[in-house]
Amino acid sequence: MQLPIDPQFIAAQNEAWRRHVRNDYEHLGEQLARRGIDIAHITPQVAAFGVAIPSWGVGTGGTRFARFPGLGEPRDVFDKLQDCAVIHQRGHATPTVSLHIPWDRCSDYAELRGQAQAYGLGFDAMNSNTFSDQPGAPLSYKFGSLTHTDAAVRAQAVAHNLECIEIGRALGSQALTVWIGDGSNFPGQQHFRRAFDRYLESTRQIAAALPPDWRMFLEHKICEPAFYSTVIQDWGSSYLAATALGPQVQCLVDLGHHAPSVNIELIVARLIAAGKLAGFHFNDSKYGDDDLDAGSVSPYRLFLVFNELVAAAHEHVAGFAPAYMLDQSHNVTDPIESLIDSAEQVQRTYAQALLVDRAALDEAQQANDALGATRLLKAAFQTDVTPILQFVRMEAGAAVAPVAAYRASGYRARMAQQRPARSGGGGGIV
Ligand code: LRH
Ligand code: MN
């Protein structure tokens, strides 16, 4: 493996931690054993946990008002891949990258795949983009893409998704995420039922082009860029479409795509029961699609989602194979640090959810012992699983303290030398 940072540097960083990590791990093991939990049963599951990095997240993000690029911004998909390798080398919880086309288009995908393998990385779901006009594209998506009233625009959007599948096949990806911003800004502007019919007509063509071992993820979103109606506005519209489109098509849940008070874990439970849960775009939000770092605002909300996921795995629910991805916009932090931290936060939340005493919870629910039940969840959520995360990283040759190790590596300063500074200017998420 050709790693961007010398593994010896990480090993040296870990030296000071080794004895403490072992002691803390053994101590937590004793505490968990008193709760009837075998830490040796939990740790391998945590070690096997992985969440994909969004390629568009390693560059500084922005809003419609402005974007303030940082130092050493990635120039192309190869720079992004190198930054993703730094993140995985640190936290060892992000073995795959989710690409976005055309932002990650390049001339040689075999070379890109080779570079990823050299970094020990793979490719998760591909993301198509018919929410902005491609340079030189004959037709505009101003009034929609897969649901546009003009069949030629729909055909252009379908063709783009088929191209994303071809690129993904060359890279070893096995899924396509389709999020479209199609909708309306004025009452009366769009015929809701006809727009949905056009969506099905277009996505049916994309689904028909899926290789047999691929899946297509439909991503719903309450609003933005359309602010009166959105064609795939909620899980209901997504589920109706995924059901109509067949077993290879499922519903992806981006945590930030719901109204603030929506019970997302209940939506997750419904999609699991229907065998239609594609997976997640993890992030956090307080108001809208804020794309903040996962678990940075409402860690308990993230935990309640993972509680449903761990319960489904525990009960061996049929067809349960969710894809885990981050989808964040890093406007004021070093994106690499945010992604290292967010991947750890998601892995931490998974570890906590593994600590829920499922048998006792079943009993409390059966007995309508509301407080007993919710205290079982709190007991797991309030367990500091840091020793397990540090132990897993140390055993994997990753950094016990990944953000500190990244800062000490001077990687960002080196990239600032190698990569020309990018000026700020107009808004936009990338
Ligand atoms: C839409 C979205 C979608 C991506 C985009 C970058 O808000 O969540 O998943 O294509 O962000
Ligand atoms: Mn998303």
C-alpha cells in the first residue's frame, strides 16, 4: 500500500498511548461484564464498521451566499482520493469513497481505481447530478431533470445516470444514488401526479440499465432547491417509487432532508420492515439541510437511528443491508478533520447501540414499562465507548488520537505548498 503518511509516524504517535488504551479497554470490559456484556463480542463488530466518505466533502463547502476555501484544497478527484486515504489511515473507519459525477469525472478510471487500491480504498455508491447544468450541455435543468415536461431534457438526465453507472462499473462500485431537486416554487406551477409519473418513466429506464448486482438508491428531500413542492419530498414518495421500480431500488435516508421535528428513526423502522432501506447520508442539522458534522448537534437522535439498525441486524431482518455514507459540508473546519471526527462519531454511535440489552428491552416493551425501556437505551448511549474505539484503531495500526495525529503530521501545510490557493467568490456547496 502506498500511504500518504508514513505508518511509522502513526506508530510513534501511538506509543505513548499503548498502555493506557489497554488499561482503559480492560476496565471497560470489566464494567460491561457486570452488565452481562462481553466486550470481546462487541469489539470485532466495531472494528468491521465502515462509513463511506463523500468525495465532495474533502474540499471546503459553502452556502448560497459564499464559500471560503481553505489551504491545500483538492484540485481533482486524485487529490480528493489522497485526502480520503489520510482520513482512513487515521481512523480506519472509512474504507470507501462515494463519488459525484461530473465533479469527479476524469480521463482514466482504471488509473483512478488503481490509485484507490494502492490506498486500500474502494468505491461506494456513485452520485449523479441533474441538479445543475453541465458545461456545454445542450439542455438545461432549470425546470427539472428526470421529471421535466420536455422529453428531451428527461432523456438527457437519464443518459447522465447511465453514464454514472458505466463509470461506477469501471471503479467497482455497485450502487447509484439518485437525488434530484425537481419541484416547484409556486402553487399551480407543477402538476404533482404527472410529475411523479414522469419520474417513474425516467427512473424505470435507469433501473433497467442496472447490472444485476447493483442497487439504485432514491434520496428524498423536503425542500431546496425547490421551495413550494419537491417531487420526491418524503419517504412516502420515495417508497412509492422504489416499490414501483422493483427489488433493486431502495430508499436512502439523508438525515438532514426532513422537517426539524420528524421522527427519522420511525421512518427507518418502516423502511427496514418493507425491505426498502437503502442506507444513509449521515450528517446533522438544526434547521434545514444544514449538512453539519454527524452527531455534532443531536447525538442522541443519531443514536436512536442506530438503535433501529442494530435491532434489525439482531433480529436478522430479511434484506437488511444498509449502505452507510457521510454527506456533509465543511464550511468552517478543515474538511479532513471533520470527516475523521464524524466517522468516529458514527462508529461510536454504532458501538453504543450494540450495548443495548435487547432481551431486557423486549421485556420492558412487552410489559409497557416505558421508563424501564427508555432507561435501557440511555444506559447504552451514556456509556463512554472511547476505549473500544481507541483499541480498535490501535490494533489496526491507525491513530489512537486521529485528529491530533493528523494535526501533528503537517499534512495540510504540505498540501498548501503543493496545491495552489483557490480564491473564494460565489456561493455553492463545492
Ligand atoms: C442533496 C444532497 C445529495 C447530494 C448533494 C451533494 O442535498 O444531500 O445527496 O447529491 O447533497
Ligand atoms: Mn445527501
